[in-house]
Amino acid sequence: MTQTPMRVRAEIDLAALRANVRALRARAPHAQLMAVVKSDAYGHGAVPCARAALDAGATWLGTATPQEALALRAAGFDGPLLCWLWTPGGPWGAAVEAGIDVAVSGMWALTEAVDAARAVGRTARVQLKADTGLGRNGCQPADWPELVRHALAAEAEGTVRVTGLWSHFACADEPGHPSIAAQLALFQEMVAYAEKEGLTPEVRHIANSPATLTLPETHLDLVRTGIAMYGVSPSPELGTSADLGLRPVMTLAASVALVKQVPTGHGVSYGHHYVTDRATTLALIPAGYADGIPRHASGTAPVLVGGKWRRIAGRVAMDQFVVDLGADGDTLEAGAEALLFGPGDRGEPTAEDWARAADTIAYEIVTRIGSRVPRVYVHEDPDS
């Protein structure tokens, strides 16, 4: 049976994801690996990617929001799972009842975790987060003794079990940045204090994707791999995906919707920021910023059409954009494949190429691909 071509699709190669997880595990052979599947697995699909990562040897899953964590539990994932982005009044009870490890960065959060544990009659699994210099979530060093003291009291009461101590790097993607060593040293001090006071965590962790790839001294008990698991380099300073032994998991493709000839001086898309300088052929790509194509990639981002790189001509619109095919475009027909980004095997741009064109990072390029773009999974069976 012939499959109807899709307007636009994101092909997700789960074999590549499993290979990336194995490569990351080899970088940190003595640590457990947490597969971070927040934001719908960076746009790749949380449930299939979580399953593939666990198949490849990940032992933990990680999410930002409690809703993401609860959805994984509802999908049948019953192993270790950490959720770290909480706000007052969140679904603490549901998370405690589901055995989700909840991150605590301050006294208000510990209080809500304890109250939830009492309400549902189950010990809350809590991981205390230290702010070692990132300045986002996490407990400041000056407030750490109070948080540790109250956590110990909650453990004695039986409402809490402190399962982890953790932090997050600010500049691990910048090799040699002085904050890296400073944060690691401070984290080790804060861990030592908590353990001296009587906490016995199961895991201590600070390494994100770039630290996993380049800083073995940070691996400790557990590494948290996000963007690298999806085959995207954490930063240009660390090298390309290929340099790091990773393969991009997502390929974004579309079917050309229209091919037409236009004369010299023809404006293209809103505002006529692109005007043809010759008689030429235009191709309409039916994907736009409602699908996650960055509007600020207008006029700059590359697309492989008809075997050649073309630049977006004019502004990206909500549902579509245009490329100028030039003199050789009259051989292309509607229905031809346009490759926006992928691993690069067929000469197509990568997400990193799009990030440079849009003056952003590749994390944003893959994560922003919207829900109306179907995800098509290939190599779902690890034995195939």
C-alpha cells in the first residue's frame, strides 16, 4: 500500500538515538545515565525516545515539569524518574504517590513535599538541588545548612527520603571556563557538608551533556544527557555532532507544494524583502513558523531542494516559505522532497546549520518543531 506523502514530517531515527546513548555511556562508563526527555524529548517524542534510551542502557529518566513526569508514569515507565521544575501548589501529591523523585531548591518546596507525603501516606523521594553558580534554580550555599537540617528532620519523621544531591553547570559548553572548576569544587563542598550531617543520597550528579562529553571528573554517580542524546552538539566550541561521535536523530522534510516561473523584479512573501533579480523558478515549501520554522531564519536558512542547497527567499510565513530555485528549477515538480535539516548524509543541512542561520542554538531548532508536524519513527525495534 502506497503511503500518502505528508505536507511536512519529522522523521525520528530511534536507532541513532540508541547509538548515541551507548556512545554517551562509553564516555561515562562508571556512572549511571539519565535520559532527559523534557519538552517532549526536545521535540522528538518523549515516550518513544524514553523507551529507546532505556533499551540502550539509560537507567533514569528526567523531565522539567511534573506534568511531563506524570505522563511518563501513565505511559508505563516505572523506573527512576526525576522532575525538577516546580512551582507552589504543583501536583506534589500525585508525584509522591507515583514514586517520582522531586527536586527541592528551597524551604517552601520541602514543606510542600512533606505535606504531600503526609497527605498520601507515602514517603517522598526528594533530591536537593544546590545553586553552585548558575543562578537559576537551586539552594544558595548560605541557605544549604537550613535546608539540609530540615530534610534530615523530615527523614527522621519518615515523610522524606533524600535520594539525590545535584547541581547544574553554567558554562560546561565553554571549554576551560573558570566557572566549571569553581562550581564542581563548591558542589563537592556542599555534598560533603550534607553527608557529614547525615544524608546518604543514592546519587550525586552535576554533569549535563557537554560535561558528559568532555569533563570526566564531573561524572560522579550519574550523568544527565539531554541534547547530546538526540545527536546534536551542545555547542560549536565542542565540535560538530560527527566530531563528538553522535548522529542527529531528527530529519525534517516537506513536500514541495508548488513550482512556478516568475519574471525579473517579482517580490516574494510578505514585505517584499526578497525581489528576484532575474527570471527564475520559485518553489513553495508548506511549513512555517506555526510548525516551528524560525521566522528570524527568513532569507538565511538553507534547504536541500533538487539536490542543491537553497536559501529561504523572503520572509517565513505562518504556514509556508519560498526558495528560489534559479535557472535549474524548471526540472523540479510539485511533490518533490525538500530536506530542511537532518544528519547530513544526503547533503542536507543540519540543525546546527539552521542554528547558525537563525543566530540561535540547535537546541531551539529541534525543540520548537510544533505539534502539527507528524513524528514518523523508524527503527523502533532495537533488534531490527
